[in-house]
Amino acid sequence: MKKPPLPRLWIVPTPKLPKPPWQSQNMRDVEWMKAWVCERLHVRELERTNREIKELYKEFCDHGGVDFDPETGHSKLVRPKLEDLIDQAWYYDDMEPLREYFRKINPKLADLIHPRKRAQGERGFTRNAALEYAVKDVHYVRRELWPQECGHKNRKRDNPPSAEEIVAEFYNLDHDDYEKLVSRSGKNFARKSKI
């Protein structure tokens, strides 16, 4: 069985905006800083997406998810291995594929499959991926982008915009998620714009 071709990856553009002044004098400088950081966050997001596509492709090929014929370009789904279905049910509490597998053998067996009881520290919570990426990007802006490009790590309270404001705008976070972003990103105060 040959591997299917790697799916198309996103083309990562090179940043084109010039670096804005560190000290914002007016709203034009504030918007310039937001656009400059958002351009770099967009590049970072595309690089992260390409990396995730490659990881998913590798996992997909390793678990025998598809049989690909390069001569005709057709692919067909292959039945997943029972071990993979058990792992998926055990680690991710996704019981449906395992139930479907046993439903074909004996429908009564499928009704006996239930998620395992988790210990208190193992219980899962709903995940807010945008908020998680936003927290990582605030740290990126503060710890890598601004020190490398501008020589400063944090902006003063009277010098908007903050890293949280820029990242929240980039991810279109609502007010509640913005408050969570501020509390998780290491700042103890919510900045107010002075301009």
C-alpha cells in the first residue's frame, strides 16, 4: 500500500509591513502596531496549521486509514484496526467507532460498550481552542516578537495597544474570553486605552 500524496499546505506569506514606532503618539500608530502584529500572527497561524496538517497526515498514514492508488488517483477507506479503535475509546472517550465495529459482529455487544469512569484529575472539560491559541500567541508576542523586533517586552499602560488587545482582536474574542485571556496570559491588570 502506497502512501497518499501529502495534502496541499497553506502558502505562508512573508510579512511586508514596516515596523511601527514603539511609543504610540496617535490612533494611527495604534492601528499600525495592531496591523503589524496581526500580520505576523497570521504567518504564525499558517505555519501552525501546516504543521498540524503534516502531523495528521502522518497519523492517518500510520493507522491505515486509506488505501491510495497513485495510477488512477482513487482512494478507498480501509477498516481501522481494532487496537486503534480501543485506544480511541480509552483515551478520548469516543465510543461510537468501537460500537459500530462490534455492531457488525453482534448488535447486542455494541450496547455493552460504555466509557470508563475517570478519576477526578482525568475528567475532561470542553476545550476552547481559540482561547488556548490566543494565550500562546500573547506569550509569543511578549517573549519573542517584541523583544526581537523592538527591544521591549511589555508596553506601558499609557501606550496602547497591549498584546492581549491585539491577539483578542485577531481571534475575534468576546468580552468574557478577553477577560480569561488577560488572566491566563500573566498580567494582573486590564489595560485601558488612553488615546
